Amino acid sequence: MYVCSCFGVTEAQVKKHADAGACTPRQIASACKAGTDCGGCVRRIQALLGRGDCPRRELLDQRQEPATVSALGDVRLPEAA
């Protein structure tokens, strides 16, 4: 089924680009132009990408706490996991 009528991009093509690492509609657009003309397919692309499937989101969830500075100017680094 076509996702983007403007450029003839199918669901299979969007899924192929997602499997190759595209996590956002903008990354899909860079790969195949889908969503860059009328924009009517952007919500469908978002639905195909799903929520939470992007590896970068997992990395963001694992990020460490930033270092803090005490009133005396001592830098405290977060505990190592």
C-alpha cells in the first residue's frame, strides 16, 4: 500500500528504511522524500515507525545524571553503574 502518493513510497519501503536505522519521519524523508511535498503522509509514517522503537531513545533512557557542583565549588560526579 502506498504511504506517500506524491513520491510513490510504499509501506514496505518505509519499513525497510526504518529497519536500516531511520527513526523519525525526517530521517525517512531524507531516505526517500516521503513526507516532503504535501505532508499528508507524515502521520502515517509516524504510525509505521511506532513509539519507542528507536535505539537512540533507549540510549537516552540510559543516560547518566549530570555532574553537580556543591556550594563550595566541589564537583560531584554521578555514581558509576
